[in-house]
Amino acid sequence: MTNMDNIKIEIEKLINGNLNERREAVRVLAETGADATEPLVLLLCSDVDNDIRWYASSALAKIGEPAVESLMLALRNYPDDNVKRYAAAALAGIGGPAVSELLEVFNEDDSITRGFASKALIRIGEPAVQPLNRFISETDPESISHRCAVITLHKLGSEEPESVEKIL
């Protein structure tokens, strides 16, 4: 049996398994690593229940940095807000390796996607503070991307309220 066959079996458990089978499938898929990323992102983007998306998101977060690029593609391009929500949750679970990519979302036009990126950065916490400060110092104070970064930093508790009021 090939690695891809094993991945398909574990994804089938995510979809149709009981609670214990789903938890075990998350563990196995996470241990499989980068090879499981594309099938898991495809599952995340398919027409499935949000519970299944949660399990896929959990496995992707545990895979870590190898999943960032594919998750960012889903966050930026998939029209379903639930897909965006779970992609952002996985990126938040990955943490530091996802910060720079999430910051780039602030430069995009879609306010919903920017909101999910902001929430992910807030969940990442301390590893996002320095990159947020750098992003703020490098962007036009009148831009939406700058404002998003300041508000995100404020929600992290790292910016004085007076500074936030200045940009609003």
C-alpha cells in the first residue's frame, strides 16, 4: 500500500469514523506530514460538515510549516467563509511560520479574509508582535493594511489605546 493510499484511508476515517477513529486519523495524518497537506486542504475545501473541517484543520495545524502555502491559497481564494475560518484556524495553530503570510493578507481587498487573518494573528500571540510592529512601520498610515495591523496589535494588548485612536 502506498503512502497516498494510507492518506486516503485516514481521510475516509475523518469523514465517516467515530470520535476515536477521527482523533486517531488526525494523529496519523499529522505524522504523515507534508504528503497529507494537499488531500487535507482539498477536504477542507470540499462540501463537508464543519466538524470534518475542524478535524482536517487540526491535522494541518499539526503538520505545521509545510501546510502554510496550501492553507494560504485556501484562505485567499476559496469563496466559502467556513473554509476561510478553518484555514485561518489551522494557520493560527501553526503559529510563527505563518505570520508573514498572514500579514500579507492585510494588503488584499477582501475584508472578510483580512478579518480571518487578523484573528489568526491574535491567536498566534507573542510571535506575531514584532512582525506586526515592523509591518506597521513599513506601511502607509492611511492605508487599510496599516489600520488592520494596528487594530490587530491592539487586540494582542501590545498597543496603547491612544495610538489606535490616532489612526481611526
